[in-house]
Amino acid sequence: MPFTRRALVLASVLSLMSGLGLAQDRGSRDEAKAMTEAAYAHIKKVGPEKAYSDFTHDKANWNKKDLYVMVYNNAAINQAHGANPKLVGKDMSNVRDVNGVNLIPDMIKAAAKGGGWVDYDWPDPVTQKVMPKSTYARKQPNGEGFVGVGVYR
């Protein structure tokens, strides 16, 4: 097999393997919901201030695969964000996806109904392509806003 053909075959195999690795690095809906429940329990155990700091800064314990915890109050102000600490303290009440879904207020509503999933489209941080995503949101222990974890579908 000529060199260029072998190089193309090798590149194709490596590309397929990296795609498989990416799929394995994706969290599932069950994992997202379980992480949300663990975050809820953590807030109850250590209190909001410590928990919010942990979710935002303790990547070893609170970022799994492509999953991370986010917390918002009833006014859609970010309290903690495991993927982007710069969002903490920001009003996210007007953030919409490409289809007009009003993300954070919709998650607050889902949490207020006893917890649930919100579907929307969001840029994948790895590929930069807009992809379907779902976030499981439930009220915080203090009854405020929500604690949630999202998963690409």
C-alpha cells in the first residue's frame, strides 16, 4: 500500500477512534439526573455558600465527562457554574437558544413543578456546533431557583 494511502487509512481509523472516545466522554441523562441529586444533597450538607464554590471550582469532584453543575436563584442570577465561573453573579434571564427557548426561566419553571427536563439547542464546546441538549433542574433545598445538570442528546 503506498504511503499516502496508508496515511489516509490511519487518519480515518484515528478519526473514528476519537469520535468513539468523544461519545464515551458524554454523560447520559441518568448521570445528569444523579449528579443533580448529588448536588442537591451537597447543598443540604455543607450549605449554599460552600456548595456553590465547590460546584464552580472543584472540577475533580463536580465535573464528570462533559457534565457540570449549575445553580440559579429565582431571579435567574447564576449562583454557581462548573463550566464557566465568569457567569457567577450574572443575570441570565434573557438568554435564549437559537430557537428562542428562554433557558433559565424555563428551568426555574421545571424545577418549581417538582423537577424536570428542559430541551434546547446549545453550542457544543468541543465541536462548536449547535446540538440538542437537555438539562434536568430541581429546586434548591432552600426553595430558590434550581440546581441542574445538562446533557447533550
